[in-house]
Amino acid sequence: MRAYETIYIVHPEVVGDGYNAVIDKFKGILTDQQANILKVDEWGTRKLAYTVKKQGRGTYVLMAYEANPTVIAELERRMRIDENIIKFQTILLENGYEDTSLPTEDQESSDDSEDSDDENAE
Amino acid sequence: MSYQKPSRPATPRRRFTRRKGCRFCGDKALKIEYKEIRTLRYFISERGKIVPRRISGNCAIHQRRVTEAIKLARNIALLPFTAGQSVD
């Protein structure tokens, strides 16, 4: 068993029961294959950095779990089929799972953008 | 580089050179992760490009981790590949 982390973006128009069903569905896919779910983190709807499937927003869900490598293939295959998932990414947690704080909605670019009007200013 | 833009006298020249030395070596608590876009924002330019090491001041090890984290964040639409697109 290795620790993995899958982050996926649910279609922004999928809310309420439909949204919960999507999350439960993928939790179910993992548990059906003897994966050990460590954390399911719902980030909520946030702006995407670029449009994905013509959507400017998306609902992020992060799942951390321990599973065998074969589980990933099945999970990603099912995500590709599901039209409510607009993007996903799985990474291997090399140092195992460690709890991290939840990132909040974008509040940065205060000191970044003010003094950076010219990129090639050297 | 001695090239000076005459039209912009008041622009601060030292844009990314405020902090000398690697931020991550100085502050061990600072994590490099694709989810921590607040930290990573500092290392991308306005255009969305990764800031080179000579400007960011990172050491080789940490610059590599930053680069990898930015690329992961781009993949999942947390950071832009380019600022050219308009998102409503």
C-alpha cells in the first residue's frame, strides 16, 4: 500500500445532492478496492486559473488514501468516464501522508502585482 | 545589466531581489507543495512564467521543488500556464 492523493474538480453546476453523490461515488470506488481513505477535503468552488471544459470555476475535492497501484488505474478510468469531473490529478505521496492545512480562497497578489509591472526590468 | 528604461524612473528596480538567499533554506517551516499556491505565487511572474533562480534567489534543490510544484499546480488549474487567457 502506498499513499496517494487525488485532487479532482467537479463541474461547478453540480451542487447539493448531485455533488454529494459524486463524492460518495468515488469514495465508494476506493473502499470497494480495499483502499484506506485518509482524508477527503472539500475546498469548495473556486476560480480556475484557466478554463477547463469551458468552465471558469470548479469545485475542488482532495482525497488522500492508501491503496495499491492498480487501484489508481481504475479510479482514473472511472473519473474519465464521469462527466461531472472536469479535471483530476493523482500524485504519489513519497513521504507518506501528513496532514496539511486547508488552503483558502485566493487572497494573494497584494504585494506581488503592485511593483511588478515590467517583467524585463533588469 | 546597466540598461535603464528612461520612461520609468520611479519603478523599483529590485523586484525579486528583495530577499537575498534561499527563502526555504532560511525558513524550514515553509513548505513547497503544489497546493500552497500562496507561496508559489511569489515564484511566478505576471505572465505566469516561473521566476528563474538568479532572480528568486532560491538554491538549486529548492528551485527544483518549486518548479515541480508549480507545474503540478498548473495541471490542476490552480496556477495559470499563461496570463493571456481571460477567465470570467
